[in-house]
Amino acid sequence: MSRQYWKPANLLNPVPAVMISCSDNNGRNNVMTAAWCGTVCSDPVMVSVSIRKSRYSHELISASGEFVVNLVSRDLVKACDFVGVKSGRKIDKFGLKGDIHLTAVPSKEVGAPSIAESPISLECKVRQALELGSHDMFIGEVVATSVDEEVLDENGRLDLKKADLIAYSHGEYFALGDLLGKFSFSTHKDERLKTRQAMNREKRSGKPKPGKEEKNDER
Ligand SMILES: Cc1cc2nc3c(=O)[nH]c(=O)nc-3n(C[C@H](O)[C@H](O)[C@H](O)COP(=O)(O)O)c2cc1C
């Protein structure tokens, strides 16, 4: 196997593509797409989003100290792309029509709106802003989370598979693919993984195949 060395490039893939909503807290709301967004702390729960100074959203978030991270499902991918190529300086991105319409709804803890169509919205208060170069990184503490009840199971627990979230990789949007294992599956007996593979096979064929693997899943 031979490998090449390249100059530094943004090749960490895949990443989430999310919609960041914000407000001037004076009735003017905006939303932009961000792929440079990530989880950076578990306790307190914190996320980061890196935004170029030229973005209208940068201006609003810098002034208000608040933003909302709205996760993107398959149904929202076109709107997500659109709000990532048009600036709120020129258009009202919450006034769009048809399949790219997004509804701004009041958030619980921040002045920035949440997006009603998004399965999960993370309301954030900016704790730090770092000037990195091309982008400034806003580190936000998640102060409230709203979840669409459609993505809960019958016991009220989050079933994120129902959200049908998308990923972004090297300039392209993707639906999530096959389940390959669960957290820590590598430390379990092989049957655990086989069971997951069997479930995926079933999903693809649409038919359950009862057998040893399914019995193991009942444990
Ligand atoms: C998939 C995708 C990912 C993007 N990621 C970022 C990002 O992480 N940071 C950023 O500053 N701009 C990003 N952009 C570009 C902004 O979303 C875009 O410039 C937008 O029009 C800014 O809107 P605003 O001027 O209303 O704030 C991305 C665009 C797309 C389509």
C-alpha cells in the first residue's frame, strides 16, 4: 500500500450539517447552515460552531450571545442547503415558501428562535468566542433542548433513528446508512454484532428471518 502526503485540508468527514438559528432580539430572525459544528463537552453540555466573520449570522450571534442548533432530517435537506447559500442580509430565510419553508418558533431559554420542522433543537448561550483564522468558533452551552415527540418511542425515550438525520461529507449530503454495531459492541460476543447485521438484512428485505440470532436479541 502506498500513501501520498497532501497539504493540510478540511478532510475530516463525515460531519453533521445543521441549521443555526439566531436573532437580533428585535424581531429579526435568521438561519444559516453550518457543517463546522461539534460536541465539545459533556458536562456542562457544550457545542461549538465555527462561523466566518462575513456571515450575517456571525453579526447576530456576536451581538446576542445566543444561537440554536437545529438538527436536519432527510425532509429538511433542501431547506438546509438553501439557507446555506443565501444570506439573511438579502432575504428573510424564515419567509420562504414551499418545500424550503422553515417555521421560526420561540425557544424556551434563548431569544433566538428554534425551527419547528427540526426533530431536535439545542438552545445555546455563547460561553466563549475564539478567533481561529478564517472562522471564529462560538462555544455554546446547551441550556435547553426541545425534541419533536415524533422521534420518541412508546416509552417516551428518544429513538433517534426516527429522526432520519443526514450527514455531510466532502460537499455532499447523505442519509445515514446501515447500523454496524452499538456503543461497545466490540467488547461483546460476536452474536451481538450478528444480531444487528440480521436486523439490517431484515430491514433491507422487508421480511423477518426468525432464528438463533433473533433469540439472542431477546436477552
Ligand atoms: C453544507 C453547508 C455547510 C456550511 N457550513 C458553514 C460553516 O460551518 N461555517 C460558516 O461560516 N458557513 C458555512 N456555510 C455557509 C453559510 O451557511 C452561508 O454562507 C450562509 O449563506 C450564511 O448565511 P447568513 O449570511 O444569513 O448568516 C455552509 C453552507 C453549506 C451549504
